[in-house]
Amino acid sequence: MRLLSGRGSVCTLLICHQFPVWLRKVISMKIVVIGRGHVGGGLARSWSGRGHRVTALGRDGGDATDAEVVVVAVAAAQIPDALDAVVGLSGQPTIDACNIYTDRQNGYPSLSHQIQSIIGGPTAKAFSTNFASAYDRIGEQRVAPSNLYAADDGARRYAEQLSVDAGYEPVYVGPLDPGARLLEDSSGLTRALAAQLGPFFYRYAQPGQL
């Protein structure tokens, strides 16, 4: 992996020997992001800057009929209402970027499974272990920071492509079940580290790749 720096812009990430060729090029997608907060809004801006056609929806909802991939980035308690306000959710590949900071209030094994029960498509959990407040500093790093994700097979390529296009190196932790719950349950550790370091990046790599 090599990072080409560019002042004032997200660096171009070149992947060698680790990911399929299609990841090295930006494949423009129609993305609907549900949530305009720090995470949803920040990712929408990053992807727009890489040539994707992004529609960010807020509390008023909107139409996701033409979306090739849906990204959900809202507070855990807002998931039902946020998705209910959007028409055209019907089996699209979905990325869950939500976090949970309170006790679970439903019977789903993870937020990803809750979202999947509504949208119905292959689903990935991604971007939940990174800090939105650091998005604008990704391009300053010597190497690309990691983005842990779990995914159904049908959502994996979307999570990988959009991780790369946001400036991260995707690191697959396994299938959605149990991977999504593992990522959600790691939020306590992330918050403990942030209390000592502030917003931080992390990188998982094999020896010789740091």
C-alpha cells in the first residue's frame, strides 16, 4: 500500500497485492446517506469528492429508490424513525455506520441486523470505530488508517470500496454475524482510548506493512 499526499485534499490511496483491481479505481455509485450529522455528512462529502453521486437525507427523509447502496448513520434510537421517513428502501446493499452508547432496547443481535430487517439487503457494519472529527486529517497520515468492518458477502465490496474512497484501508473482521456485534461492543474501548488520546486513528497490519 502506498499513500500519495495532497495538501488540502484527501490523499489518493493505491492498493497493491491486497485488494482486487476494481478497488484501485473509483467506481462511481449512487449513494443515499441517511443522516447528515458528523458521520453521515462527513462521509457524504468525502465520497462526493471522489466522484460518487451522493444524496444525504436528514430528518425529513427522502427517496432512496435509485440508490445502489444505502448508508445509515444515525443515533441507535433514531433508526426506526429515520428509515421510516425514507421511501424506496427495498433490498439495497446497506452500510450501517451507527454506534450504540446505551443499553440495547430490542431483540436484534446488532444494529446492523435491525437495519437489515427493515431494508432487507446484504449489510455491512463499517465506519463505527473511527472518529468523524478526524476525517479531514486522513490525508495527512503517513499510511492509510484502518477501517474495521464486518459484512455479508453481498455487501463486502461496497464496504471495501467506500472505505478506500474515504481514505481508509478496509480490514475485514468476518461475517455480519457475529462481526457487527463485536464491533459495536468495542465502543467502550474506543471511548476509553479517546479519553486518553483524543480522537485517534488506528492501523492493523501484517509485519512489514507499517
